[in-house]
Amino acid sequence: MIGTRGIRIGGRDWQVAGQQGDSFFQHAEGHAAGMAEMAAVAAAVLPEDGAVLDVGANIGLSALALAPLVQRGRILAVEPSPRTAEALRRTLAMNGLEDRVAVEAVALGAAPGMAEFHEAEHSAGAHLMDPATLGGAALPKVRVPVETVDALVARHGVARLDFVKIDVEGFETEVLDGAKGTLERFRPAVFAEFNAWVLQCNRNVSPRAVLEDWLARFPVVHALRGAEKPLRIGPDNLLAFLHDHLVVRGCADELVMGFDDAWVSRWRPVG
């Protein structure tokens, strides 16, 4: 059953929908606080008529944080879980954002097709795509369509793309693999979660190899550091960053990847 609750994001009051028994929905206020870093980067990137691709839109907290920044723009929100996509649409409708945010209930990957999707009933933030995921065999399963970013952007006739947010439980590289044409054409800023535990648990891949791959794809990569100036990551400090990521920061970092660093001079820390 879908329920609703009030929530404050970016200094504004909103309504958000979610499954009643879903811990992500129940603790929405805590998750909303995490939207501030993303919105701070987006504010340094987006013009009012900017365009956003929100990959892993969940129940809509990121869309609510981003919508005020694109008063004359558009957001394409992608959420593969059928149950969560239903809540996302309800969130957008309650806040009058249907004309600014389009929803696609598909998974994004390296190639089109179908995928088995493990749908975690306890949390909209824990849905998983890989059958080999640790503990995945015990989760309910649905089949979902998989599309590439390039195909999705072409299907929607996207004429510009300024900002991409990706939070897909360790499958960020697959999303990037299917977005090569889009990235080359539009050169957006990409805000992505980097989480060594998720990469190893859900994908059984080396976090170092993933990070080296991302550095090879984008000329400029920064890690957010709270009120400190974003940390630029390169080959010279990659291992130092990984040490900090694993030992100090508990495998939780938000990266901004792109084709220039102009946004850094316009960025302002949260608060």
C-alpha cells in the first residue's frame, strides 16, 4: 500500500509517496538530507532551461531536489522497480511536477534486453539487478526491460543534456557503457555514487579497476568533501583516495565526472 508524508528538501515543503513498509520511505528525511550535495553541484551546472537525466530516481527525492533548478527545463527520471516507479509518479503528481519530470520505468544498461530484477520489499534503495548478488536469491523477482541511455535519449528526442545523476547500486559502469554517444554529444556533468562495498557485494568487481575505468572515460573527476573544495582525483592520488574511501569514509563517496571543471568555481558548499 502506498502512503504519503510531508518532507522538506532544499528549503521547500513537499509531499512524497512510498510503500508503507519500505524503510527508505519511512526514513525519507534522512535520505533527503543527502540530496543537498547533489543539488549544490547541479546548481553550479544547470541553467534554468537545463536538462537532467536522473538514473535511479527511486521515490522522487532527487527529482524534488532538482526540479527548482530547472524552472524552464526538463528532468527524465528513470526507475526500473515497478512498485517504486508507481510511488515516484505519485510523488511527482502530488507536487505538480508531471509537466517538468517524465518517468521511465526501465533499467539502463550496456545493451537492450530484459533483466531479472530483485525487488527488495524492505527498502526502495536496495533493489538489485544481478542474480549472483549476495543474498539476492531470497528476494522477490520481477523481469524488467533494459534500455541504453543512448536509445532512451534518442526516443525522447533529447536536444540537450546538462546533468546526469546515477545511483544504481553498483551498476554505474553499465549505465555509462550504454551512454557513450550521449556523453560524447552533450558532455554533461555526471554525479555518481562510488561505493566499494556495493561494487564488491553486488558486482564482484575491483573498486580500483572501476575507478581507473571512470578516470579513463572522463577528463575531470572530483570527489565531494563537505564544505571543503572538491578533491580532484587523478592517477597520482588514486590510491590515496581509495585508502580514504575504504578506511575513513566507510565506502561512501559522491563523484562528479565531466569534461571540464568550470562548475567548481561556481559551486557553493551546502549550508
